[in-house]
Amino acid sequence: DDGEALVEVAESGAAHAARDVSMPGVAGSLLQLLETAGCGATLELERVPRPAGVSLERWLLTFPSFGFLLAAAPGARANAAEPFLRRGLACAPCGRLDDSRVLRLAASGHTAALWDLNADPFTHLDPAGST
């Protein structure tokens, strides 16, 4: 079962956080993860795995029904990806977390801020551990 890949990652401790890709697509789902974790990120759009023949724009707006975002330390990326890759599922590093609380998109050598959680909360959920 493909869903067991996420269970394996959780049990191994290879990822610090995970979130499913849902209705807001890849970037919106990442923004939800960032807001509740209290961090920011740069999403490298050209590295986001997608099916052959599907444009990046279409893929970013798609609700894939099976997709996850994983947050893993650079040294743990291979261990976090392995359960997915073993099942023939795409899994690749496509971004970097930071403490800015800003989601930036990077493509073709350019980077732009998509959302600043400091100025405009997305879900209005407090970061984990805050009061």
C-alpha cells in the first residue's frame, strides 16, 4: 500500500514534519505547514516532481489526491525519500526551510515572495508550541 510509505517515514523519524497536498495545491499546502510550524521556505518550482506532460502551472493548482510535503534535515533526505522511491513514487528535495515566516517561490534564477505570514496570516492557526 502506497500510504504505508508515510507511516515508514514517521516511524523512522527521518522527517520532522509532514503534510498532505490538499485543495490549496502544493504551494498553499506548504503555506499551511509553514504557518503552523512557525517558519518560512523557498519552494524551488522546477524541482517539484510532476507527471510528464503536465505543465508546472497546472500541477501547482492540482489537488493530486495523493501527495505529501516532508520536512527533513539535509542529511535525512535520502532516508525520508526511500520508502516512496521503493514504491515507484516520486519524491525529491524541492525547497529549503528557514525562520522568516515567508513563502518564496524560485524559478529560472528568480525568487519572489508569495506570502508573508508575519504580515498576513493564512489560516490564523498559531505556530506549534506558541500561546
